[in-house]
Amino acid sequence: MELSDLTIFRMVASEGGITRAARRLHRVQSSVTTRIRQLEDELGVALFLRHRKRMELSPAGRILLDYASRLLELAAQARDAVQDPRPRGVLRLGAMESTAAVRLPAVLTEYHRRHPEVVLDLRTGNPRQLANALMAGELDAAFGAEPLPEGPFEKLPAYDEELVIVSARHRRIDLKRHATLAMVAFEEGCPHRKRLEDWFASSKALPERIIEMSSYHAMLGCIVAGMGISLLPRSVLATFPARERLRAHRLPRGRDVAQTVLFWRKGASSPKIDALADIVTGRRRA
């Protein structure tokens, strides 16, 4: 059963006959007659009670007319939604936890103000997880720190994050002798963890152990307690209540900045993503 069949059926029911329906549809009568008969054959029921000059709906036809009207209206709505240049529907957005906690509140607030018809659905993860979710069609767009995994992605620069090594306030770090330090980090796939591992490797050393955490505030709490050190954006420290008990150590030039980008799958742009990109670009220029 095709939508075109339902369109013809509804017109015949409305006009009460093949001749007037064919004229309204700009079709020849034989074509309309054939389509109605094919629809009846497919359903196995008579849709019309035929008189000499008029066709009336049968009981089965009245049932089908109700469904046909709803299906055709739904198809029209779907067509309008696809062709509508305005952002609407659900925007499935991914972000690293640091971005979600520090950068996104202002962006999402502005997005909601501009486009109240869009429902925002946010998921956090590392760039590898976010890239996989984009490729699987589970996300529309995501914020991730470079370098991103290889993939058919379009990217837009969003934020430049200053990266620092964080320790407890009372602890000073000897950049040449830090092999006995524990590393507090997210799971594999986090670019900040990779940078901290590279920092250790630069002195041909390994961390004493790796303590994996699932949130920045949990990591910072462990660092305050003297359990180890971590590498993270300086902007995250401003959100931590006990930040006066922490010490931020600068990284060597060239390793101290990470760019966060908004990225999405090539060919999968939409008015919702374009609207988000406009906000990100505007805030970056401000």
C-alpha cells in the first residue's frame, strides 16, 4: 500500500466518483479505476459500493478512510519537518566531561533561548567514545579535544584550553624526578590522560600507578588527599570548591594548550547542528 494509492482513494471518496476524482488529480479515468481496483485486491475487500453515477464508501472503506487521512497528514508533517530550515526535534549532543561542566552551560542556555523547539539530549564521554557514537548514528554532534580519532568528520574550532598538571597544594613536582608519582586520570581514550602519559615519558619515567576515575571532581578530591597528580584544563579548577588546596603546574610551551572542536559526521549536517555552530562561532569571536 503506497501513499499515492491512499491519495487516490481519499479523492474518490471525497468526490463520490472516478470521473470527478480523475479531473481533480489530473489523471485519466482508467488509471484511477485501476489503482482503486488494485488497492481493493491487495486488501481483499470492497472499498466502495458502486451505483450508476456515484460511488459510496463501504464499511471497510470508511475504516480505511480514517487511517488514510491520518497517514497522509503524518506524511505531510514529516515532509515539512525534513524541509523546514528551522531547528526542531531532538539534538543528540556529546561532550567530554570537562567541556560539559565548564563550557556548555552558557552555550546550551543560549541555544534553548534561540531555539525552544529543540530538545537537547547530552551524553558525556571521551573523544573515542564520542566518535564511535557519531559513526553509529547515536549522536548528531559532539565536542572533543584534539587529536580526534580518524573518521569522516567535519570540525569547527570551539575552545582553546590551557592544560596544567595539578597536585596537592603542599606538594611540589620535580619535573625531572617524578617516577614515584601516581597518575589520576580517566580511562583509556581520554586525550588529557595521553598527554600526561607523554609528560611522564618525556623524562623516561612511568607513574607509580594509575588511578582511574569517572569524574573530574572525584579526581581533584583524590589529588587534594595527596593520592597523585593529574592533567586537566585550568578552567576545570575554577569549578572545584576546594581549589585553594590544589597547585597548578605549567606544562612546557607547545604542550600546554589543547583545542576543543565541535565535530559531526560529514554529510550529516542539519539546521540543528548549523544553529549550534553559529553560537559556538559567535562566542569564539567575542
